[in-house]
Amino acid sequence: MNGVKNNARAKRREPLTDAQLLMTISIGIFVAMYALAMIFMGGGFLKVQQIFDLLNDNAALIIVASALTIVMIGGGINISVGGVISLTCMACAIFLNAHTGGLSIPLATLLALGIGLAFGAGMGFLVSYLEIQPFIVSLAGMFLARGLTTMLSVNPVKVAHEGFLALVKSKIKISWLGYVAQNGNLIPAKLEIGAVVALLVVLVMALLLRYVRLGRNIYALGGNRQSALMLGINVKRTCFMSYVISGLLSGIAGFVFLTHKPAGNASVAMRSEMDAIAASIIGGTLLTGGVGNVIGTLFGVLILATIQKIIALSPLNASWWQDMASGAMLGFFIILQSVVLSYRSKQKK
């Protein structure tokens, strides 16, 4: 009996992994930042709807940042995700306007998944089996996706599909998290379908990385490729699958973006790949690979979104202040990661 208790205590005393520690720091900074905004700015920050709006407005970014996290943990990079989102939005918008049948929305969803899988599998094959540099491959993928988007239509295409527009307008209402307006009416908190999908994606990817063999292999691949080979891991297949997952998530992100802004446009998600990389790093993912967590990435997106919201509500509401603040936060987290990991490596010696 005593032995069982000692084992349980030993498990409880196990130190956090690097990924868990960096994720915890990100969560703590988000909570502190949001609490300060509630204290000093009040207003919308005192309502649950503000957090829901952060999720609603950034659902596609959460998904695509999760896609980047998967690839970055494996030691790769994928900057084509923004182009895939743009292509998916345009292709699905044109398809929905051309088909009004009952199966048009499920078929449009399959089209989005197909586009994402095609780009993910193509780039995964070039990176893993032909061993071409991932940055060059994904850069080519970005140009290809943007070019195909423009080829489909130079002008913006608004979705006119009534069923899809009804889906866009539909929201999950949670009355007990709402607030009472000045006229005495109860305004329920509203969460869009895309935000729910984004949270489900984060949950599924977190479970995959932690409990599924493929997820553990991706960590091993990013940590040390030679060690992964010696452990009997199929390195090429693992690398390929990480890009397939990334592409699939990019297709989902494109469809979710369309449910938030129902129009295809060549300029859609123009900076999303850079924002996704920044959110992943702020959430605790290392560009060198082997360390990362999609839960941390979720909070990385929320940190960036909160910074933008605070600046938008302040006198310094020009767009360049948002860019400067986001850049400063990214630099801060890069330095923080370096200091924390250096300190932990010295403690282990």
C-alpha cells in the first residue's frame, strides 16, 4: 500500500515538460493581460461575449495555427496555409453559387477538404520523400494557391446560397453567460459554428499529439531525426503525414473562414500564415522542432487577438501600433523561450 502511495506521489512530482511549461506561461500571460484589460478598460472586457468574439473572429486562425504547430513540432514549416484558405474560400463560394441542391453544402465541405488534402499531400511528398527544403516547397504552394484563386475569379465572389447564409447566421446562444442590456432585456452570449469547430480541432489535435502513436512520432521527428530513425520510426511517412494533417486543417480553416465572411476573394487570409507562425511561437512551439502544444497555440492566438482589441479601443488605434505590439510580443516570447529552456537545460546537468 505504501509503495502505491509513493508511486502516486512520484508521478505528481514529475516536472513539467518544456512544451507544458511554455504552454503554462502563455496561458498565464493571457489571463494576466485579460484581467488587466478588465480592470483598466472595463466595457466589453467585463462580458463573456468579448471572449466569445475573440473565438468567433479568429476561428480560422486558430485552426490554421494548429496546422502550423503540427508541422513545426516535426521540424518543418508550411507557409502555404494562407493561400490554401484563399483558394478554398473562392472555390467553395463559386461552387455554392452554382449548386443550390440539398447536398451542396456537404459537397462544398468535401471540396474544401479535398483542396487541403491535395496541397498537404503534394507538399508532404516533396518534403519527405524527395527531401526538398520545406520553406521552398511551401512557398511554391503559396504562390500556386494564390494563382489558382485569381484564375478562378479576379473579382470577389459573394455567396448567394440561402442555405449557407442561414448557416452563417446561425449561432449557439448561451443565456446564462449573457448580460442584461440597459433596456432590461437579456442578451445571450453567442458562439458561431466556426468557433465550435475550431475548439474541436484543437481538442482532437491535442489528443492526437499526446495519445496517438503518430503524434508521439512527430515529436520524436522534430526532437532528433537520427534518434527517431534509430527508434524504428518511419521518418519519411511521419513527415508526410504531418503535412497531410496540416493541409487538411488548412482546408477546414478555409471553409470556417467562409462561414464567418461568406465571400471568396484573392486577398483573403493574406497574412494568416505569418499570424499563425507568430501564434504558434507565442503558444510555446519552437521553430527548431520537438516542442509545442496546440492548447498553447490556442492561447497564442487569443493573446494576439487581445492585444489587437486593446489597441483598437485605445487612443493608439492605428494599424501600425497593432503590428508593432504583436511584433514586440513575439520578440518577448522568443527571448523568454530561450531563457527558460537554457535555464532548464543547466538544471538538468
